[in-house]
Amino acid sequence: MSTTTGACAHAESRMQAYLDKLLSESDTLVVEEHLSVCADCAAAYRFELKLRKHVKACCGGRADEDHCREELLAKLKSCCGGAADEQPS
């Protein structure tokens, strides 16, 4: 049984835009209000923040998507023995 509410679904569907500061003022307020009362969504928000910081750090602080993707793939290949681009059988 899922505990996700309509408010959780609304916040989740806007999380990336919220993190990118792309929401309207009214949508921002709705998401922030929900995050202040929902521990699960607040935890998901904190996770996304940490993930973004980690990815940015792994990319040498650069936000260039192509550079970041290439650098992350190279790091995955080096730590995973080159299996990062192989498809599972």
C-alpha cells in the first residue's frame, strides 16, 4: 500500500524544477509548504541536493552537462573495470 498523497505527487513532479529555481512563485510556495510538513518528501529533497552536489564535485565543479557525463562515465569505467557501458545479458 502506497502512502504517497496527492500533495506528495505534486511536490515530486515539481522537485527538479524547484531545485533549478524554475517554478513560479506560487508553485515554489506550495512545494516549500509541503516540504515543511512531509518528512518523506523533505528527505527526498535533501537526497537530491546531496546528489547534485556530489555530481558537481565529481565533475570538477563544472556544470557543463556533456563534460560531466563524460567524466562520470570515465570514473565509472575505472572503478567498475570498464563495465559501465556494457549491457546486461
